[in-house]
Amino acid sequence: MAVAATAGIFERARDRWGWFLAFGIALIALGIIAFGDTFLVTIFSVALLGWLLILSAIFHAVQWFRGREARHYLDLFGFIINLVIGLILVIDPAVGALTLTLVLAAFFLVVGAMQLFTALSSEVPHRGWAILDGVVSIVLGILLFVHWPVSALWFIGFAVGVALIFRGWAWIMLALWLRRPPKAAVV
């Protein structure tokens, strides 16, 4: 029964493969445009993150005041943190970019070290890819630290551009896969 439902979803998606292809191409175009001015994309992304945090703070506050369940001071603390950080990012996105780049550098170093340690201490198949992932993350973290604060001016915008291009490529590959004729059922 689940197989039939899944097949129905794929059949409906096959009819719309062109929309997936167009969406993928649009995402790649946006990624290339983002490479054109990574500083502007960085500032816009940081400001957008600030607004999202402010919105999150508003929703948390409404939930806290309307909630009938037991209220906890940590919920109020989370609201205040979201609001303060959101306001800082909206008021001065450049300072937010500096701070976020340092946080990302630390994140890449820690996560890369954990991935590398895990990959080296396990015997999983194809662990070379996990080792490479850990090494690349560590190198990226080191490069962000070494080139900070200059890296804060472009890195977030560059990362957004790369993410848009790879996400667009994934949508294009899905569209091309959906365009293929379905395989005949084996009886």
C-alpha cells in the first residue's frame, strides 16, 4: 500500500519535472549572482537572520504569555537572547558578520576535529570521505581564523552562493531523473 502511494507521488511529480528544472536553474543563477557581490549578500543574510531571530522572540513571548502550561524562566531567557541578538544583527549587520564568522570558524574546527577523530577510530566502509570531510572542515576553520576580520566581509555571502548553486544542481538532477520514462513493472 505504501509502495502504491509513493508511486503515485512520483507520477504526479513526473508531470511537473519542468518546474523542478526551472527552479534548479533559478537557484544556480541566484548563486552566481551572489558571487558577484559577496559583501552585500553577507550583510543581507546577517540582517535577515536578525529579523528571523526577532520574529522568533515575538513568537516565544506570545507563547510564554498565552501558555497555560507551567512557565519556566529559561523560556523567558531564550526570548530575551533571541531579541537582543536579533536587534544587534539588524542594527549593525557588519558587526554581526564579524561575530558570526568567528563562530563559524570555531564550529568548523570543532566539527572537523570530531569528524576526523570519529572516522579515524572506526572501521566503516568508505571512511576516506569522512576523513576528507573532517580535514576540509578543519582547514576551512583555520583559514577563517587566520584571515579574520577580512574573511567576515565575504565568507557568509560566498557560502550562501555555494549553497544556492549546489541546491540548484540537486533540483536539476531530480528533474532530469523524473523526466526519465518509468521502468516497466516486473510481473
